[in-house]
Amino acid sequence: MTAVIFEVLYAVVGTVAFSLLFSVPRRYYVSCGLIGGAGWLVYSLLEVKLPPEGAALFATMVVIALSRIAAVKGKCPATIFMIPGIFPLIPGAGVYWTSYYIVTEQLTLALQTGYEAVKTAVAIVLGIFFVFEVPQRVFKLFGKD
Amino acid sequence: MAAENELELKNKSSVEKPGENEVMETALLAGHILLENGAEISRVEETFDRICAHYGVRSGNAFVLSNGIFTTVGDDRERYYAKVQHIPVSAARFHRVAAVNQLSREMETGKYTVGELREALERVKTMPGKRNITQIAASGIGSAAFCLLFGGDIHDAAAAFAVGLVLYIYILYVSAPHLTKIVGNIGGGALVTLLCGVFYLNGFGSRMDYMIIGSVMPMIPGVAFTNGIMDIASCDYIAGSVRLLDAMLVFFGIAIGMGMAFTLLNAFGGGALL
């Protein structure tokens, strides 16, 4: 459990650093960081039971939903939160190992890791699609307070 | 009563209604800023339509691609006007997207005349972003954080921090101004892998994979990927596929760069890596 807490902390720091790279206005840093951290928390809790792509699907859905709520509250576009928030879920390791295996001529392994990475990417895409469909007024309810 | 209203409307419009050209120029400027700085196509179109509608231009139309906007206005009542604007894709600067969004909200409350809105947009267009030194530091910290997140230890993270700094210096001063995107990304992937390899071969850090995965993160095309998906989700297929292609090319560029650097490290590092 301590490991998870530390990981979430790293995800928060990483997300805030990246929101800075994309020139997100300073007043949204905290929300960006919390959304990135929440995404990773969901991912690491589900990863125990689900395959990585399943965990990534639900984590992405949480990230997008929170981003849309934050957008209503902060009166700004949701992409500002979504793009940094999704970063921890990107299958960077997949890209790395795929190119490693290709260079070392282990094509079966390359195909396998490449396929895993693509599955996770598709899960992220589906997560974005699903929450994108939810009408804006649902998030407006959350935004009111 | 109805006639009176109509007369009043007519008077009002002859006093307050700005020329179609000015409205179109303003709407186009807003679209330009949004598209250039990493907004989705639907947001560009929506903002364009809102500005047109708010200032009473009814026949305004915009067709938005990932790197250009085509606009026309004109019917039997409004003068004809058309403009095509090519907008090269550059780095995402969300503070400008947020600022245009804010202006568009304020406009709806009737805060600006069209001239004032245009001036405000001109200011947004040149709004400075983060200083280079801040961006370089953010890249280093982000790299270190992602290295830790993916399982690296504190030494790996320190190496990733250093490599993340160097990578962003390369991106800001070499790749972005002087290289094409594809070559720039191959170079970036190779640079990261070579530097991490040098750290690793000299006994600094325990896992080269975590170091590389962490420090390559600032190059990952998150904006192109996410915006491409969003565009496809709202049926802007042309812009969406171009953006996804852009993201894929960046991914492949990084992977090719990594592969080349692996081969070099293997040849000159005594085969300790592969």
C-alpha cells in the first residue's frame, strides 16, 4: 500500500511537470496533478485483478470524467486537464521493449510487447470515447456548488 | 408594434452592427490561436460560430483542418468575403487556449465590441509562455517522476532527471528550430538512449529500461494523440487521422532512434547491454 501511495505521488509530480511543459495556466496545476494521481491510483488498484488494458480503460475513464468536472468548475477547456492527466497511463514501457526486441532480433517478443502496447493504447482511446459521449449537463451537476 | 420593433432592430443594427469583414477577421483570429496552440477542431469551429453569431453575422462558415482554416461569408444580405489561412502545427500552449476560451465566455455577456475583442485576441496571440529554463527544469523533474513511477530507484531517477534536462535543451535549441520533425524525433530517441547507456555502462543506475522510459516521456506526443482521438470522436475524421498519423510518426521516430542507439551502444559498449 505504501508503494501505491508513493507511486501516486510520483504520478502527481510528473503530471504537474508536464502540464507546465504544455503551458497550462498556473491556477490549474493542482487539479492537473490530482487528476493524474487519481488516474494512476485507479490503475494500480485495478491492475491487481484486471489485465493492464482493462485497468487502463477504467483509469482513463476516471481521468476524462474528472477532467470534464474540473473544466466545468474552472470554466476552461477539458483538454487542459486530460492531456497531462493521461500521461502516466501511456504504455511507454511497451514502446521501449518493442524497439529493444526488434533491434535484438527477437521478433516474437517484439510482436508480443508491441501488441500489448497497442491494446493499452486502444483501451485509452475507448476510455476517451466512452466518457466523451456523456452529455455535458451531467458534469454541470457536479460543477455546481 | 411589430413594425416598431423591426424599425428599432433596423436602427440598432445600423448603429451597432459591425462589418462582416471585421467580425470574420476576429473570428478567424480566434480560430487561428486555438488551432495553433493545441485545441480540438470542434472547439475551433464552435468558437468561430459563436463569435459570428454574437456579432450578427449569419452566413459565416468555417471549415477547419488540423493545419488550416477555410472561411467564407456572404448571401443576399451580407457581403461576400472569403479567406484561407494556413496554420502550421506548433507546440501546445494551453494558456492561450484557455485565454481565448475565457474571452469567448466574456463576449457572450456583451463585454466587448468586436474591435475590443480583436485587440484582446491580438494580445493573447503573443502572450508569453513559460521561460525556456522553466520548461527544461519541468522536463527533468517530469522525467525523474515518471522513471520512479515505472519502477526505477533513486539513482535511475537522478540519471533520468539529467537526461530529461539535456533532452529538452536539445528539443528547444536544436530539434525545434533546425530539424524536421521526423529527424528531430529520431535524434531525440537516440540521444536519450545513448545518454542513459553511458550512465548505465559507468555503473550509475540499476535499470536502463526505467531510465530510458522515464526520460523519453517529454517527447511522447500526448497532445497530438489525445486531440486526434477527440477529433475522431466528434467525427472530424480528416483532422483526426492527420493528428494520429503525426503521433504515430513521433512514436516510430523515437523507436527508430532508440534502436539505432542500442546498436551503437552494443558495438562500442562491449556488448554489455544487449
